[in-house]
Amino acid sequence: MSGDHSHNDSQIDSGSRINDTHKHKDKYKDKEHKHKDHKKDKEREKSKYGNSDHKDFSEKKHREKEKERVKHKDGSTDRHKDKHKDKDKRKEENIKPKKEKENGFASPPRIKCEPDNDDFYHSPKSLKRERDDDEAEVKPKKIKTENDRVDKKGKKRKPGDEDIKPKKTQKNKKGDVTEGKKKAKKEPEEKWKWWEEERYTDGSKWRFLEHKGPVMAAPYEPLPSNVRFSYDGKSMKLSLGAEEVATFFAKMLDHEYTTKEIFQKNFFNDWRKEMTSEERAKITDLKKCNFNEMAEYFKAQSEARKAMTKEDKLKIKAENERLLQEYGFCIMDNHKERIANFRIEPPGLFRGRGDHPKMGMLKRRIRPEDIIINCSKDSKHPKPPPGTKWKEVRHDNKVTWLVSWTENIQGSIKYIMLNPSSRIKGEKDWQKYETARNLKKCVERLRHQYREDWKSKEMKIRQRAVALYFIDKLALRAGNEKEEGESADTVGCCSLRVEHINLHAEKDGQEFVVEFDFLGKDSIRYYNKVPVEKRVFKNLQLFMENKQPEDDLFDRLNTSILNKHLQELMDGLTAKVFRTYNASITLQQQLKELTNPDENLPAKILSYNRANRAVAILCNHQRAAPKTFEKSMQNLQAKIDAKKDQLAEAKRDLKGAKADLKVRRDEKSKKALESKKKAVERVEEQLMKLEVQATDREENKQIALGTSKLNYLDPRISVAWCKKWGIPIEKIYNKTQREKFAWAIDMADEDFEF
DNA sequence: TAATGAACTTAGAAGTTCATTA
DNA sequence: TAATGAACTTCTAAGTTCATTA
């Protein structure tokens, strides 16, 4: 993938969250950055020169090839290239694309005869859930932990849906539970297949909801008196409130955060607010504060925790489990469901990402009086801790959250919601992929449209069209406007500024190259050089005319305009659907391309990871290279070397055995030969496995696969692939992932097509 | 129509657990 | 059996989108 989307040198840089264009803003930051950059450079050098010797050349070649496959020299992906090529040709020949009719852009053909249920599966907008309303009016006495309702309703997914097959659900004994929790806890009862049931059509999210409320943060435990804080060389006893905030800082002392000026400033500011007036009068300079004893104390504590006896550790584990059982589940519409985050966020210092102007501010302790509870009127309401009250108890079944509170840093609302394995999250997830599949049906029409719009007389439309092209081709995020000074300066497509792109009429032998360099979500750098079509290039020049670097590139556009437009083109279409669509379609294509039927299991899994990786690169999902990367790589290489020696030896043995047989020609030496042969094969396979592992790890150094796997890739593609090649699903998804994607694992068969 | 608020998804880092190896 | 490192889980920040309000 050449210079574009990926790990060329400049891309490696991109792991650093530094935006060069912002250097001038803050001297301090600048220093920080340089330091970081320097470290990165060093690392890069190391990996370039130090660490590569273990890799043989052909492997590297292979990786390069892989990159090539994913992206072309010109930065376009295969899919785009081909499709655009097709389009161009068609245009020239003035022929209507064959596909158009087949896909029925305006309104996709029905696959099934019953319109109602057809819609149910294919048009997320009209997803239905015709539950018996009476069922939920009353507080359920019985919590279904199984799929018994399916039978009752007798109505499930329609056969005839191309990719979704009805499962025979064998009726199971009801998981009758009076108290809900207890029973469900023990039997690993059959999983509820919510995907075989219908959805609510009235916008409500549930009929019945009962839970125990959140787990509050543990109260502050004062420091023992021998652990002291000192100011200006003199130890001093802090008031409880001030001490608590001081411990937050002390706990972070060896984190880079505490070296940053803004962090220090914000912390000190907020800390002083918690001090008594005497303390405030005395403590006026952070530099004079000594937190070391505190920091040591916490370090010792964490050591002690590690060194605890097995027994004590088990005790803690049991207590956690108890909490989980008590607070970690709720009852929603007859089913016991896992809650994702049932703990209230503890107080601490705010850790923003990138250059966040509010880093270091005090995240205050949340009290019951701050908390809104959401549950059914007729449920057993959660009790606030003794002597306290909730802010409010409401019964809003149009939302999915159980608990909410307003956080003090940005003033935004935080929620407690259900686990990804829950019905309510799963349905939404499934629906997301169905929308993306709908986009697949009309994406060619949309691409044609925005290409036409590049020529529009209206600036607004041109901008919209160019932005959409970027979102489609590069999988950029929509890019909402942000309030300045409230968070790190990051952008997405619509909020790109002139300073974020560079135009090159010619670069590295390519025409019309756009060079992107900006900080995206989480202040992750996006760096990419992309050849674009001439018309796009010319438009960009136009958009940039008479503008300052800090001006908006698309000054006539924002996400709301863009999304309104998209909504008109396809029901349910928004900018982010393109990311989902392009990610999933890329996975599917890459899997097709990379999977070699003759290869063994580890090789196939490597192919899967490579396909996954292609998507992660497309979506710019990066991670900091693990601190231990070099070392672990070396260790692995040592293992490989040892294995090679072992193989050589095994081969020698084999040779010897052959010679033996020639001389002796007896049964015994024949047998010996066989076993030596087997030994060689075994070692060869082991070696291969190790080598594959090394390749995989190396290629993954700075790329995070998890995000795309969890959020962008239609799990049915992976499930189908596993089924097709006989790969155990466990090789691809761990337990949590299997729970989240249970619906896909159950419904997709090997010929599922995204 | 822009600003604000609310709800929900997506994100990487940090923390914890588990498996492997010396 | 401890140390190590990878895998997995948790945490919560940072996005997108849609609804509401001014």
C-alpha cells in the first residue's frame, strides 16, 4: 500500500499524538512533543536496524506485497479502483451499468413475499417487534433465561431470508425463577436467542426493567499517619478532602501526565478548591509539594496486593464475584441481562487524550444525590445507600440506560447500560450491519452521484461531494464541530482545516496527490498521501483559495448538512455507515483473496488476521507499540532459531535412519525410519507455526485489530469464513466476543454474503 | 437554523488474569 | 515456582447522531 494508508515511515510516526501544526501553540507542549518524537525516532531506528535481522527477507517482501494488495500505489483500494474504472468505462461507452437494475437502487427488491417481515430484516428503519404487549404490562414473575418465548409466539425469523436461517429451537423447560438471580446463576442454561424474536415497533426499548442500582465508589480511606505530605520541606497533615485529592496526584506521579504543565495547573487549581482556608493560604506552589511518601505508600500497597497469599486473592475474587452477581445483572423483559459498567466512576484526576485543555482537573465524587435511576414503575426500585437519596427515579422506556449522572469536567451525561451480549445492544448492532448492507446495494449509485456533484455550480454541493468522496474512499469520520478549548484539537472530515492537507500536483511520480496530516479521534494522527482524481484536486484548490491555514476546508459544510443529504439518498444512511460498510466489505474481499484452501490452520488464521489488519489500517486504528515489543520479538526469534536447530538435527537423524535401513533392511529400521520421518514433520510444523506467529506479531506492532473486529466487521462474515474452512470459531473470537456475536454465530452459515 | 442536550457507539490505555517458560 | 508476556477485561474518554430548544 505504498505511501498511503499505512506503515511507511511516515505512518509509523503517526503513532505519536503530535500534531506538528500545533507546535506554535504551546512552548511546553512543544518540548513534550520533541521528547516523544525523539523517543519514537529511536524506536523506529531500533526496529529498522536492530530488530529486523530476525526476519528473513522473503517475509518482509510478503508483508510489502500484502500492503500493496490492500492499497494501490495511488492510494485507492481495490474496490474503488475497480469500481471507478468500471464506471469510467461505462460512462465512456454510455451504457447503463448492468448492476443498477439488479440492485434496484431506489428501492431494493424484496427478497421475501411477506412485506412486513421482509422489512423486518432488511430495512432497519422498520424493524419490528410485535411482542404481546400484555406480556410486559405486569411485573414478570418468571424470568426467562431461555428461549421459551419463541414457541409461544411461534413467530420467528422467516425462512426465505437469504442469509438468515431459522433455527429449530427446541423447546426447553422454562427457567422458572422466582427470584431471578439465584437460579439463573447456577445452571448454564441455554442461551436466549433474542434474534429469533420480533422487535418493538413503537420506539420503546423495553417493557420491564428492574435492577439494583449502581455500585458506588469506595469511600476514601485516609492515609496512615506515618505517610506524610510535605510542603516546602516541612511535613504537614492535610485535611481529609485535600488529602484525598493529593493522593490522586501521588498515584499518578510516575505517569507522564503529571509532568505536563496544563495537567499540573489544572490539578493545582482544583486541589486548592478542596483545601481548608488555612491550607489554601499555605500551599501556593505545586513545586514545593512533596508527594513522594504517598507515592511510595501506594506502590508498596500494590506490591503487597501482588504478593498476597492465594487464599486472600481468592477472597477478593469471591467478593468481586458477589458484587457482580448482585449488581451486575438486571431483568429486562423477562430476561436476566448482564450490565456493562455497573460501577459509578470513582473520583480522580481527569485524563484527557492528546493535548486536552482540561487534563488534571478533579473528577469529583458522585453521590447518590447526583444519580438518576431508570427502571420500571412496577419493579423493585434500587435503594440508595442508607441516609441518602437518588436525584431522581424515572421510568423512561424509550431509552436503554439504567443509571445516569452528569460528569463535572465537560458537563456531559454518563450512563450505565447493558453489556454487548444483551438483546438491546445486539439488536442495534445487527441493525447497524443491515444498514451497511443496504448501502452496499446502492453505493455505486451514490458514488456516481457525488462524482457528478463535483461539477456542480454550487460550492456547497461540491464541498459536500468531495467530503463524501473522502469519507467513502478513506473511511474518514464525519467530523463534528467542537467547541474550542473544551477538548483536544482534533478533526474529522467535515471539520478538516486548510492546514490539514497539502496538495501536490505531482509527487513521487503520481499526479494530484493530497497529503493528509491531522489528529483524529483520541488525538491519533492520520497521515496519508492519496492520489485523487483531477476534479477533486481542482476542487480542493478552489476550496483553499484565499483561506488561512486555520480556516475550514469545507466552509459550507457540516455533519448535519451532510447527513441530511445522505438521509435523502438512502434510508438510515449517515456518514458513519460508510466506515462500517467499507470495513466489512474489505474484510470480505480480503478473506476471499488471502485464504488459500491448501494451507493449514495457522496459515489460514494468519490470513484472517491479515484481512483484519487491512481493515484496521483503513480505519487508522493504531496502538502504541507494546513496551515489551522488541524483547518479546527477540525471544520469539530465539525460539525459532532453536527450532531450526532441532529441525536440522531431526533431519540428520532421518538421514541416518535411511542409511540404516539400506544396510539392514529389517522391520525394525523401517519402523525407526518412519518415526524419524514423523519427527521431522512435527518439528517442521512447529517451526512454521512459530514463524507465522512472528510474522503476525511483527505486522501487528502498531495496529490495533480489536476495534474493527468489535465495531466495524459484520461478524457474520467471520462466522461464514470459519464455517467454510472448518476453523473453530474460538480461533477468531474469544469468549466475550462470542457472547457479543452470538446472534451471528447462530444465524450465519458458510455462504453468508455481506 | 443554530445551539444545546441526550443517547448511544467507538476508542485506546490501563489493569488483571492466564499460560508459558526458565 | 516465580517471572514474564500475551490475552483478555475494564475503564472511561471521545466520537456520532438525533431530538429539542431558542
